[in-house]
Amino acid sequence: APGRVLALLGANPDAVLWEATAVTLRASEPDAVAQVDVRLDAAAVTAAPIDSPDGRVWRVDLDPVALDNGAHRLDVELTYGDDGAVLATALPFRVAFPTWAADVTPLYVKRCSACHDAVIGAATVVLEDMSAWTAQIECILCRVSTPFDPERPECMLCASAPSSMPPTGALFDSEVELIRRWSAGGLRQE
């Protein structure tokens, strides 16, 4: 039937995703849909049917942590059983988690190395490489959060450090967010 519409809701085209996102597939005349084909980067994925107050819709969960950084595409094709009509649409998106090499290392050099470098630093905790950051990520996030929360579990950094880091002045919110996103993205090297 002419005038049928397929919409993808939950993420804008060309969005940058870094946290789990549910994409809802909403079609006109959903009860007439005979087949739903969904592909993520050409690989078939499941679209779970769910009932909503507006009728049947389908949900696809996108987990950017499971994807490589870069461009991705969700393709959706619905086939109607009454007349064989096909509706298709796509959702291009990007995954862009910070990486150690491109994002965290420059932050470390600029804001942390004066204290946490093995050669020039005065701090007892050395954080000059990715393995040290990975081992201490929860403590690092605890220490750079503003305000510092003394109720967080004790750790090597939290027990011996000043009330906030760096001691010369708190990290900018964007710098703390970069560390949080790097952690949420699986602590990627590159």
C-alpha cells in the first residue's frame, strides 16, 4: 500500500555512539509486516518485537563497546505480507572511543606526568604507561572526580593522595569525561 513509512528512533543519523543504544523500528501497518531483516555492517542481527501502546515495534540494541572505532551502518528492510512491498532504510553511525595512543597519553603528558612519571615524578604511584592506567583505572577515576568522594573504596592512589588530582588544579570536565569514555570503551590501545 502506498504511503507506508519506516522510521528508526533512538539514534540520529551520523551520531557518534559510545554507550549502549536501543534503536526502535517503527513502521506503519506493523501487523502486516511479514519479515524484518536487520544487518549491522552486513552481518545479520536480531530485531526483537515488542508491543507498545502504538502497536508492534522492533528493537535493536547497539553495543558500541563490541564494535571497532569508525563508521558503521545499521540496515533495515521490512517486507509486507499482504502485497510483498519492501521498505528499507539505513542508520549510519560512528563509534569513537578514546584510545590510549591518541587521547589518554597526551592528557597524561600534559596533566599527570609531572608527578606520576618514573623518572621525574614525586608520586609513589607511577602511571606512565597503559598497563599502569588499566590496573588503576577505578582509582584514577576516583581521584580526578570533582568533588572527591572519600566514601569510595580505598586503593593505592586514594589512600596516599591529596584530596584531588592533579594537585595543581582539578582536571577539566572534558578531561575527566575523556578518561571515563576510555574506560567505558574497554581501555583501547589504538
